[in-house]
Amino acid sequence: MSDYIVRATAAGGQIRAFAITSKELTETAKQRHGTSPVITAALGRLLSGAAMMGAMMKGEKDLLTIQIQGSGPVKGLTVTADSSGRVKGYPEVPDVILPPNAQGKFDVGGALGLGVLSVIKDLGMKEPYIGQIVLQTGEIADDLTYYFATSEQIPSSVGLGVLMNPDNTVKAAGGFIIQLMPFTDEETVAALEKRIAGLKSVTALLERGDTPEQLLKEVLGEIPFEVTDTLAAEFYCGCSKERISKSLATIGKKDLDEMIADGTGIEVKCHFCNTDYKFNTEELKEIRH
């Protein structure tokens, strides 16, 4: 299993923890969308965070979407994850080039600028749950930490990282989410805060090849934890020509008639995976009926 997520509990159930390695799915996203290094870093971080948040959901059909809309040159990112480790996503502008930030790292915050992060959970209810925050730093991990604290009232620590090779392939990617339960005792909180304050960057841990289990060991230190579940993580888009044709069937006969009259057919591109689907005039006539 190349990319995978672990779910764990720590300190006798007072802490719940998630960690992921996501090199392959981030590389797949990069290849699908032709992203520049800074946008690969941004999209990879959000895909990793969403995959772990998806793993928090219970139902097989539950879906989680995270949208970031910003004033920066990328304009926005959209990522969707299910509860079984499958995730997909896309940037509005894939080829943004920016110099490194003051720390010499990818300037993801600069790419996103000022903006809003929205989390939409479709849990099979009549209405989806929507939580929204103003971006705090645009570095994504900080913003998800703030989202959990304000929208879900769960004290959390989120760490995300993407490391690139000089040839613009993904060297490593992944991260963790640590969450405190309401009954966590002060001693455990203090130990965890001290440990996280002294933590190396996530990219430093990933660079040395840490697995999700090793990431959690590094974050939790002496706090004992137990892995409760492991699931494969992958970039997966369920689009197909059949699905696209069903969508075309809903756009109205007048618009379809115009496409048919044009005589050249149409091309529809999936936002999430960048796959092109071509429909000739005959196929459009079939859809119209």
C-alpha cells in the first residue's frame, strides 16, 4: 500500500488521531492538472487534509467537500473526499509561479491570498452541513486547525506537508490531525502541547520517510496510542462518459438542438480529473431523445 491513512486513539481514548502519506495521490493530481510546484503543494496539502477528514465520516455514501476561494493568483481550490480514502480535487489556476516565502518554503499563503474556506458535508440528511471560516494564513493546515476549533468546537492540531524533487515530481506528501475529546485531562493536554511545540516540520518528517504510524509516534511522543484502522488512500474520480451524458440530458432540448445544429459535436472536460469526453452529433441526438 503506497498511500494510506491510519486512524488511532491515544491516552485511553482521550485523543483521536489520523495520519496519512499521500505522495502518489499528490503526484497523480499534479499530472492530471499540470500544476506548478506551489500549486502542487497547495493542492497536495488540501487533498491530504480532506482524505483524513473523509475518514472521520461513518457512512459509505458520505461525502466531504472543501472549497477555498481566495484573492490570490490561484483563485480557488476544490477537493472532495469520501469515507474510504478516495479523494479528488482541482485548482482554478494550475500554473501559478511564485518565489519562496520568508521561510524559503512554497508560498501557498501567497497563492491563495485573503479568502474563505468552506467545508460541506453531505451525510445523507435533507441538508448538507456547511461550516465556513475566513482564511487565517492560507497555509491550509493552520486554516483547518482554526476551522475545527471554531466550526466544530474540537481543539485540534493539523500538520500538512508536500515536498518536491528538483524535476517537479512529488518527493513526499502527508500529514496528521490530532483532536482532543471533551474529557481530556489537563496533564495530557499539557504533554501534547509541549510535544507539538517542539515538533520538526511535517516535511522534515516526511523527507526521512516516516509512515503514518511513525508520524503519530513523533507527534504523540510518550502518549500511548493504538491504531484502530488502516485504509488505502488514492486520487480517484468516478466520472465516465455515461455520467456526463446524463448531465447533458438535463440541460434542455433547446441547448442540445443548438449543439446538434452546429454539426461539430462537443467536448466536455471533467474539472476534477481533467479527462476530456467527446460527443459527436449522433451521440447528441441520442441524448436529446
